[in-house]
Amino acid sequence: MKSEKLDSKNFTPDDTFEPEYPWEDVLACFGETLPQDDFKFHNSCPKCGLNSEKLCWIDFRSPRWTWKNLCGVQGPLSICPECKIQVELIIKVRN
């Protein structure tokens, strides 16, 4: 599937569902989404059950201070477009 653009200005996350990473940091990574077909067979949304290939995937990178403090992570992060929650981070880089 083609990539769409996520707009942090028009996105209201569900803060009641425990996010793994601060939404402020996640919203800073919004932009072009990653191809959904690259993420078949990953976690579905725990709230509504939407399959992984229907979730929005972004390239998440934790803030600069996390890298300076040796706790930075980077990788694809899925967000449910229906429930507005973080679903899964596939850590590709960690320091």
C-alpha cells in the first residue's frame, strides 16, 4: 500500500490507553508513513483488533537527550488510525 502522511496538528491521541512512548516524542516523528505491506504478521491493535498491515507505521526516533543518555531507540512504530493508540515498536537501533 502507498504511504500516507500523518499530520500531528490534526491527530488527537487516546491518552487513556497507556502509551509506551510520550506522545510528544511520537508526534515529532509524524510525516510520511512507512509502507503498510512491510509489516504483515506483526501485532494487531489490542483495542479494536485492526491487523498490522492496516495500521499507520512511522519511523520513530526517540529525542536527542535519550541518545546522549544512552537510552535512545529507533524503529518502525505502529499507530492504530481508529483507536489513536501506539501498538508496536520494532526496535532497529538502541544505544
